[in-house]
Amino acid sequence: MYPFRSLPENLIAFCAFLRDDHGFAIGPREAHDAARALEIADLADERAVRHVLRPVLSGTREDAACFDAAFSAFFFPGPSRVVQSELSARPRALNRADANEPAPDRMRASATAEGGIDESRLTVDGQLVPAPPSEVTDAARVSLARASYSPYDAEGEVGGPEIRRADPEWCDAARSLVRRLHVGLSRSWRPSTKGQRFDLRRTLRVSLQSGGEPLNIRWLRRPKRAPRFVVLVDGSRSMSGAASTALELAVAIAAATMRIEAFTFSTGLRRVTDEVQRAAAGDTVRINRLQHAWGGGTAIGECLRDFLRRFGDRLLGRQTLVVIASDGLDVGQPDVLRDAMREIRRRSAGVVWLNPLLETAGYEPTASGMLAARPYITTFAAVNDAAGLARLSRLVRIRM
């Protein structure tokens, strides 16, 4: 399956192949994310490797559509495994000087010469590929900048994801979730047909209709207090498909309760509560100016630490349920994530971690980010559709 002897060499050459021959926007950051993603995959299983690399290296829908054909063309060359017409219609013409070189050598040389990937820093399973002794020219720097560019990093006309009112199935499931969860009882007493306290005033008022006889007893009760929801959505490239689903979940919850705050993060954090509430009200909203909070790498620990610093005192408490939607592929330091999760768990009613990979056959949460976070997660599940959200309402555990 693998053209080269070592896994890092195969990954470098494959990234260069996608970038140069099929127009993928892949730079050092994406290659590093792919290397980290492979930590959770069974490298002997072709389908597992495909599934892990597709969301990390595909920056657009067009990329995702042609990824499988490109994967087969690189790792399984030959007419029996791939049809040329299936490949992307965006190939780049090769230089004549490169025409006689073997394809893998040419792709690896391209990745090195253009500065597309820093081989001296790429490791997979402890294997290290040394950097070639070549100088990076100005043209190579331009090529690297172009390859690393993501349209979601800009503040221009091309913005972040578009969100709209959630489907009725999502809204029904969200209402069920909000109705089932409570973080104690309200301090105020409300009229009720059944309750813990006798309502003398209302009982006397109703008795006037029956000649002063108290035939209908009225009661007071303390209603259950619904939690405040804080939803943090991982918008990194590895979550390219699942992040939109997580935002739809946030919109559905916003349609069921006003007690919600929403954020997106990648290598930075941004509050998107206003956009989510507008979408819940029926508007179609494009979330712009996300910058480092969408479409980049994944620094979960740093972003959660930033959340604690900026919003922790105001939003966290015994009435707050924190929902984190992420695959856990963190490129930061595990200790930073561990400390942030410990603090969030200590200051909240519960921590729900929604990992879309949990529904993948054979997946085990062994990535360093997930291992650091797991001890502080009270509910670990996957919500990839409205049915998953309905199941979640029966799984969530809250500290009273």
C-alpha cells in the first residue's frame, strides 16, 4: 500500500501529490494535523487511513469529492483501482525536466523544494524524516504562503459557515434535552395542581365560587431550574464536516432556551452566540470574521484556557452545562488541555464531550488530547444527527 519505506515519507509525498496535482490547499499546518490524526488510525487498514485523512486534508467540498480517487491513485496506482476521469479536473502541468522522474520521487522532491512541508519537524510513531539541505527561495516562500492559505482565515467576502434554523427533528430533540435536564429547583414558588406547599390565598379565592367551601385545594411548587448551556464547537480542518452539525445542534438548543452561549475555536476562540440566536429565530446567517477560530489547526487546550480567562467567571457555575464538540485531535500540549478541562469540570454542572469519531467502527479515543480530557468528561457521546441528540438527553449526567 505504501510507496515509501517510512510513514512520514509517505505522508509528505501524499500531501505534495494532493497539493500539486489536485490543487488542495495543503501546507505545513495541514501536514502536521494529518500526522497527529494518524495516531488514532490502524495503519494497516486502508479504510481507516482514508477516513482519518479525508477531513484533515480536504479544505473544501470539491477536495472531499475527489479525495478518494486521489488516494487510490497514489497508494494503489494502476488502471484496476482508479479511472482517470474520476480524478479532479484541476491538475497542474508538470515541468518537462520532471517528466522522466518516478512519480513518488518527483512528488517528494516537489514537497521539499517548494518549502511546502518542513520535514525536520514531522514525526509519526516516533519516526523522523531529516530535512534536506536546501535553501528556501522567495518563490518558494510565495508557494508556501499560497499552499497554506485558507479562505476561512480571511476577513474578506468569503466567510465562515452558514447557519440557519434547525430542522424540526433537531428542535424537538433539543426541547426534550432541555426539558429533561435540571440543575436543582428554583427559589421562587409557582402555582401548581400538585406541590409541596399549601396555597392558602388561591384556595380561598377559588372557594368563593362554591359558597366558601374549599373544594379545590391549590398548591405551590418550586419548578425545576434548566441549565445554562455553553457550547464550544471545534471548527478545525479535521472537523470540517462535523462542525456544521455541531453548529446545528447549538441552533436547535437556542430555539429551545435562551440560556445558551456558543463559541467556535480552532487555534483561536470566538463567541458566536448572537449569530446562533439569530439563526434560531429564523434568519440565515453567515458567520464571518472567524479568523483563527475556524478552518485551521487544533489547539483545544489553548482555546479552552482562553475561554476560562475571558468568560469563565461570567458563564461557568453550578447551573452551567458545558458541551464541547471536538474529535480531540489536539496539536497543543496535553498538560494545557488537562488543566483547562479540570478547571471547567470543577466550575460547572457537567461536561459533555461530543466526538463524531465515536460512531466510526474500530475507533478508540487514544489520541493524546482525548486521553488528557477523558477524566473530566461526565458524558462522552456522538451526536451526528437529530436521533443522536434525542439519545443524548437520556445520557447526560449533571452534578446537583
